[in-house]
Amino acid sequence: MSDRDTRASHERAEAIREEHARLRLLLAEMCEECELARLVPLLQQLAEELALHFETEEAEDGFPAVARLQPRFAALMEEVLAEHRAFLDEVGALLRRAELCVVEVKRIHEEAVAVANRLHEHEIKENDLFLEIATTDLGEAD
Ligand SMILES: [Fe+2]
């Protein structure tokens, strides 16, 4: 391995480690968030950033280059590259489930508002009925 190759490999490894540090911050924020409305954008961000990060690692000058330069790590490189697809699929599935939940929560809220409006009308009807009963001469005084 030439000095130039070694230097390029170290620079690439350093860039990847910096991306890992940024991802850790995002993951920490996501782990703290259980409010669905705020979790969805974090999952969207994670899906986008993971895809870009894995692209960097899988680029010709990324892990494949390291595997060529250091063949003893080739098997481990294959293993981590294979995990990328599984992570992307898993985060994508979580995001779709979370988005469906947001839609469902919105529907439930709309239906709750509709029930509230109908209950309001129902109570007005009852109040009017009580008022009418109270002011109606039942003829019992005769
Ligand atoms: Fe990575």
C-alpha cells in the first residue's frame, strides 16, 4: 500500500468516523423522543442521513477500497455492508408505521371533534325540551 493510498484511506476513515458522530447525536435525540409528531421527522431525517452515510461507505473509495488494500478485513467489510440494507429496510418500515399512526391519530381527532359537535347539538335540544316542558301549562291547575 503506497503512502498516498494510506493517507487517502485514513482521510476516508476519518470522514466516516465524523459521520458516525453526527449520526449518534441524531440517534440520541430519536431515542429520547416518544411524541409521535416529533418522532416522524426524526425517523425521516435518519432514513435520509443513513442512506447518504451508507452511500459514502459503499463508494468505490470507501470500504471496498479498504477491503482491496487490506484483504484480511474483506470478510468483515462484507458483513457490515450487508447490514446496511437491513438497517435501511428497518428504518423505512418504522417510518411508514409511524406515518400511518399519524394519519390514524388525525382521523381519531376529527371523529372526536364530530362527536363533540353532535353532543353539543344534542344538549341544546335537551335544554330546549326542558325549557318547553317548564313553560307548558299542563292543565293540572284546573
Ligand atoms: Fe457507518
